[in-house]
Amino acid sequence: MRNIHQIKLHYLVCCLIVFQLFSCKKDELTDPEPLEINNISDIEMRDSTALSIEYDIITASYVTPADPSERDLLTDAEKVLGTPKYEGRHVVQMVNDNGVIDADIEMMNFEGMPDYPKKALLGDEIPSAFETDRIEVRAGQYQFYNSSGDKVSTQYQSPEDIAFFNSILSDFREKVMLSNQEMDYMITALEEIGFEAQTSALDSQVEVLEYSFADGRATKLYFDKQLQEIVAREQYDAEGELRFVSGFIHEPSPSGEAPKLVSHHYITFFDSPFSGVKMAIKKSSSIKNLTIQTN
Amino acid sequence: MYYTTKKVFIMKKAVLLSNLLLVLAISLHAQNNSPETRNTLWLDGLSTTSKGWDETPRDLKNIYNYDLFNIISLGGLPGSVYQPGLGTFDAADELASHLGDYENVLGIGHDFGGLVLRGMADGTNNLSAIVLCGVPNQGSKGIEMAIQSTGVDGKSDAQWLIEGVEAITDGYDCEDGCNMVDLFSTWIDELEANEAIFSEMLPGDAPGGDVINTLNQEANLPQIPHAVFWGSVEEFSITSFLNSIYFPNSNVDHITQCYVDNLNAWKEEINDERREERWDAVFGLFNDIKGGIRDLSTEGISNPWSAISSFAEGTIESVRTWLNANNEHDAEMERILRCEAANQLLAINWQLELMKAESVETGTVQQGWVYDNTCEDECAETVGYSNWIAFRQCIVDCEDNQEPIPNMVTYYVTEENDGLLNANEQMLEGGAFPPYHLFNTNHFQETSLYHKPGEALAPLLPQAFEDLFDGSESAAFCVPKQ
């Protein structure tokens, strides 16, 4: 029976695997400078805090033609959607042992983010009085504040999110790493379950697992045999059209080190009724400067 | 000492005469310096595009102490003398025929009301000066988009826009109680239902833009002094614009609040989903499957292959449940992303339409390489999205080969507008003084004495009227204080 300290140590290791630090690929370039944080978080680790996480996250949202060569076919409004919109956040989050979170989230402009003027048409215009400058989460209640410190919105941590944290805190899990032989067993088992398995022609370390539903839909999973985890998922409709992509990108690390998580991407599609062009809606995020503490 | 009766009589007469002279002098002085009540004529815009002047003339009189008389009011002319439904020129003629009893009338018009004033401003009646507030002096591209039929099916560009947005969100419940698209659609339908009158606000270069064309002919420009008040919003938001239409007397922006609540909920939902997905990728079902395989291989089974079938059979339901759950999660993410894009397209299209009279201007801003999206675009073009490994490899290769030079991002620049009329559409040359800018004021707020733009400490319109009524710019607009 593992003791609580071993469990927490393993949990810390697992979290480091899950949210790995981002580092620059080129020697001559470095991560964005540390941020000037306007509001110091006043939440602290308490006895009831199981996990403390601090990180920066930058999300870019934009819509472009699925085939960029069709850009000239777009209407002016669709071209505007292609202007990337960025949101940067500095997050300090405490997960309590009941799964409920406290957090301070500050909206940040990071080094390198474009500084659009006020007159820029981006399509996400909200009066500044309603723009979120800071989010305070206390016992699962989200309070959104504008730059004047006025409350503009209230949300609540969803029961699913509380259950998620409850699960990861109370249900100890360790990442299983299989041998090559065991990996072959697993691929066979997945084929028995109903997946079609094929090694990727572009990367022999990746097994592409496709599951077809009775109604014609299909899910394609990309299983990285080196990381031994799913790195991407694609959903296809009954007509075989790609509908949705969710994927993580890792970058190779110096020999001996595990590949590092770089970014996450959501991509979905719609056929524009205005230009007739198939459009890709993209939301890409990268997490940086991550620190984790357990209690 | 005594006075004879005669002398007393003469003295009394002299005192009386001097008192009379004194009273006369005072009276004359008062007459020479007493302000004359200014007759004013306040003309509302059409109800779908104007809140109307409402209590503005009353409050200017009773609160701001201007000595003005609203000639369409109790004690003056009945409201029926102003009939916008007659059209600009007929309504102008009708009103002008009733001005005979009132001298030196200052007309103040909003929206369509200003066009009617322009129809009266030929110098042949008692209208002596006009104030044009948020008036489509050059027509309105927004109105054109709303009502002008394009194509054989008779739908306007705005109706096509709404249909397109609804097509994107068809089958994806996007409204979440805010009904932004529905509200916009209802407003467009109201404009379209009154096409005959709103067509008088079409730009001069549009088919049917006869009224504006006629008004702007040299001979028909105002023959009396005119002043322009024009509005613009620094941060146009279609939700705030709709709120002004549907909640005209509220200080609370209900529609924007609802929209922001939804947006915030969507963002947090995306964050939650991403976090759970990451966890699941590492420790979820497939980790359990690996654990099961590990257990099989460590049990010392001589032929694990045969055990795999049993293992697989026992795992099928879990896998199907997991796959279906992921389908649901992905469908929810798809819904959120589509709804967001559709709402943005509605707002962008409306803004671009207001700018159509001018060329669409673009600018560029520097973007650091670490947040460069060009690799995504390049890889979308070269390898597409339907093979994640190819896409991923392309991204990594592209970023490895990128020069560390910040690239430029192109953005579109909005023209100043009040949500319905752009700045140029509100202008009319030859004004008695430079146009007065009602900053951070949308079209429906231009008639309110209580609208405070942005961080302003005081409402803007009272100040505008004060500057106008003190007569320092032009005596034609003088309205005395009580």
C-alpha cells in the first residue's frame, strides 16, 4: 500500500508529464519575458489544498479557409475573421481536496502578441466595460472583473469539472509504460475491440487507430508509442468528412528526455454560405512557465 | 412754514408724474433686456431607427431652464401635424403650413426628422434655423443593406446575412437565451416592412435614393443656418446597439450582459475540456488498457494472445462508452466554436456595410514569431488537416526553419459610425459652425440628455445644446435662459 507521500510524489511526476514546460527550440531565442503581474494573487495554499498550479496560457483564435489557396475567394467579412485574436492568461490555481478550485486568473499581454489599435475590426468587439481583465475563483464560483474592478459576469465551476478534479485527486493513477512486446499485445487487443490499426507512414512511432460506428461515423485516434498516449483525435461524419480535430503537439527533446508538450489545437469546419469556401475554425493554445506544488 | 393748497396740488402732480416716468423707464428697460421665448420644433426619427426626443425638450426647459416653447405640444400644435408617413417632402409641406402662428422657429431633428426639416428649410416659412442630429444627410448604407432587394428573390443583403448566419448555426443551439441573431433579424424585418418610408434614407447613389439626391442638389440645400450633431461609438458592439433598440429606457445593457455571460461560460468550458482531454490522453481509458495488458503479460500466461481476446471482449463496452463520450465532448466544442464564429460574422458584416461608402482600410501590426500562425496556414495548405501526424510534423519542421523575424498581421480598420450611420453619412456642408461630435454615442443615444459616453462625468447632449443655445457660434441658434 503506497503511503500518501509516495502517492503525492507520483502525482507530481504525473502532472509534470501532463503539463510540461515549454522551452524555446532555438538557442538564440528565449521564452517571453516574465510578466508584469498587476494584481498579486491573494490565494494561498491551505491544509485543504491538494494541488497548486501556476502557468501562463496563450490562446489564438481565428478562421481561415481550410485550403489557404482559396483565400482570394473570401468575402471581406471572412477575411476579417482570419485576423488572429489572442488571449493571454496568467493562472494561479489551487485545487482543494474536494475537487473545488480557487484561482486568480489575470488577462495578460505577452511579449510578441500583436497590439491591435482600438479601431481594429476583429469581430469579437465587446464594450470595454464588459471585457474581462481578471477572474477570481473562490470555492468554484467564477467572478469576472473588468479593468475598473467592476464585476461583469459570474459563472460556476461545473459539476463535471469538480468531479474531474475529485477523480484525479482521489483515484490515484500511474502512467503505465509498456514494453515493445506489450505494445504489440495492446494493438492486437484494440483490433479485437474493433479498431483498425495502422502504423503511420510518416512516423513509425505513431499508431493510427480508427473506429467506425454503425451509423457511418468514425473516430481516428493517434497513439504515440514513444509517449504511450493519445496525441490527437479526429471525428468524421457519416459522409466521411472530417468534422473536428483535437491534437497536442510535442517537440523532440535532447536525447534521454521525453518530448515536450508545445501546444494544443482545436479545429472544426463549416462551409461558408457566403463564399462557398470550406472554412476552418482554429483555437490554438500553449502553456508556458508552469510550476506545480503539492501539499 | 406752510404750503398753499395750489402748491400742494402741484407737488402731488409732480410726484405722480415722476413716479410714472420712473415706472415707464423701468418698463422700457425691462422690455429692452427681457429674453424672448424661443419657438422650437422637435422632430423624431422613425420609431425603428430612433427613440425620439421624448422628454428632451421638456427637460431642457424645466431642468436646464431654457426659455423654449415646443410648438408641437399641449398649448401648441397637435402631434398630428407631423406625419413622417407622408414622406419627406409632403411631411415638410404639411408642417410648414402650420408654422404661420409661430415666429423664429428653431427646428431640431433626429434621424428622418432631420430630413423633414431640410425639406422645410427653403427660407419661405418661419423656420429660421435647424439642428440636424444623427441625420442621414448622405443616406444610409446600413438602411440600404437592410431593405434594398438584391437578386430575384427580393431579399435584402441583411436578410441574406441572417440566413447565412443561421445556416452556419443550423442544428447547433447557439442562442443560449440571448437570441442576438433573432433580435437583429426582427429589427431588419421591421425596417423591411416599412420599406417605402425607409427607402427615403437610401444613399443618393443607390437605386431609389431620390430623396437624398434631391435634398443635396445645390438649390435644395438649407437656405437657413444649419448645425450638425453627429454621433460615433468608440467600441461598436452589435449587442449594445440591439440593446439600445429593445431596451431604450434602460441603463443596463441586458443583451451585451447575456452575450458576455455566454462567452465567458464557453471559454471556461473550452478550458475545462482541454484540461480533461489532456488528463484523459495520459491517464484515461487507454492507460487502463495498458494496465490490463501489463497484468496479462506479468501473469506468466504461456499464450497471452489467446488471453487477449477475452480481455478485449471485456473492454469493448468501456471503449464504446469512452468513444461516445468523446464524441459528445467534441460535438460540444464544435458547437461553441461555430456559434462564436457565426456571431462574429454577423457583427463584422454589419460594420463593413456601414463602411462600404468608403474604401475598406487595412493596417498592419507586428507580431512576435513565437505566436506566428503562418506555419499553421502553410501546413493547412500543404498537408491539410486529415492526417494529424503529417500536420504536426509540418508545423514542427516549419517552426524549426523559421527565421526569428517578427512578422506582420493585417487587420481591418473601422470607420467612425454610430452603429447605423457612418460619420460621412451624417455630415452636411455649409454648417453655421463645425459639426458637433457626440462621441461614444450610438444612433439611439443621440437624443438622450442622460447618456454619458464612456468614462464621462456628465452627459454630453446638454453640453452640446448649451454651446449651441448660448448663441456664441451663431445667433440663429440662440435660446435664452429663463
